[in-house]
Amino acid sequence: MSLDSDIALLRRVPLFVDLPTEQIRLLAFSAVQLELAPDQVLFREGARANSGYVVASGGIQLTVGPKRKLMANCEVGALIGELALLIETKRPATATAMVTSQVLELDRKLILRMLSEYPQVAVRWRETMSERLLATVTDLGRVRAALKEIDRRPARR
């Protein structure tokens, strides 16, 4: 992939969509391109995570547990491991290429350096993540209410 196509790809990622061109160019220039064969594992559940990945072509399947229960299918433009870009964490799932795939690997050190050198980017990301966290909490509240309603229903015999 060319630098211009990497920039265009990163512009599709919701977390990066509002970044100025200079920062997107820095991300694209610093990204490591990886090619994966079908069924090749990108990372395993429980592994130390110090980077995120943007799917550039193909698709990546996320599975959990020894029986590889499907968690998500990630298509072109998806950011995998977003939390690992900001904090030390472990991979919550195993990521496996569904077909021949390419991903851009973004290193946490670069992201943290960018956030410290461009505080306006940090402010934007904080706002974006705050909105998403609030939406998640709201969704969890709905799930909790639905579960309580189910618990109140009389058991069928």
C-alpha cells in the first residue's frame, strides 16, 4: 500500500477521523504493514498488547475461549486493539485472518508521543472516548433493566 492509501484508510477509522492531516500522515508513515495468510493468527487472547491494528484488506475474526467463540468479524477500516493504544493491557480475544489480509500496526509509544506533542489531539480523543463510554453505560443500563424484567416474570412450567 502507498502512503496516500494508508492515509485514506486511517481517515476512515472513527478515532482518527478528526485528526489534522499532519497527525494522520505521521500515523500512516510510522505504521507497520503486515500481511496475513488465511487462518494466520495476528495475536492470541491473553497476550500482552502494545499496539493496535487497522484492517487494510481482507478480514480479521476475533474469538474468545478454548472453543474460539466468535466475538466479532472486523472488516476493512476496523481498528482492533484500540485500548492497547492508550494503556498497558492484555488481548481480550484471539485475532485470526479469515482470508489473505493486510493490517497496519500502530504502536502505543507513537500514539502516546503524539498525544503529548499535540494536546489538541488528546482533547479530541478524550471527548470521543467519553461519548462512547457514556453510550456504553447507557446501553448497559438498558440491558440491566431488561434482565430485571426477565427476573420478575413468573417461571413457565
